[in-house]
Amino acid sequence: MAKKQELRLRKIPLEAFLDALLELYNEGLDYIDLVGTPDSVQDTIGILFSKDYMCEEMREMYDLEAIDDEEETIRKIDLSNDEDLNQLI
């Protein structure tokens, strides 16, 4: 049986991370996926989600605004990049 490998991301800005999570929660997300990339100076972490991760009410609003219901929209937010964080807020 293969041993699970731990991925450790270091020096993630906690305030930006919490702000991003709170904003996404307030927008109706119930779940997220986290992705990360280790780096020698500062690791990066991103948040992925789709409409399947939204509460029912938010999913209905998304469906009304969606141009193409066939296509899932996944937005990545890189919390180590101030420009991406400002787009979230």
C-alpha cells in the first residue's frame, strides 16, 4: 500500500486567505478545492470551485446569468498575487 504524501505550502498570507474564504462563503459557496504550488520564496495557493459547489439559491442565480449552461465555470484565485485578490473583492 502506497503511503500518502503530504503537500505543505508555506507562508500563505492568512488575512488574504480568510478574506477570500469569507467572500466566497458570502457569495454562496459551500465547498472549494485548494491547489498549491511550492516555491523557494513563497508558496502560492489557489481556490477552485464550480457551480456544483454553490448553495441551491446561488446556483439558480448562476443559471440565470450563464450564457452557456453546458460549460462549467471554474475560477482560480491565487492568494499570493495582490491583483488576483483584488479581483475577488
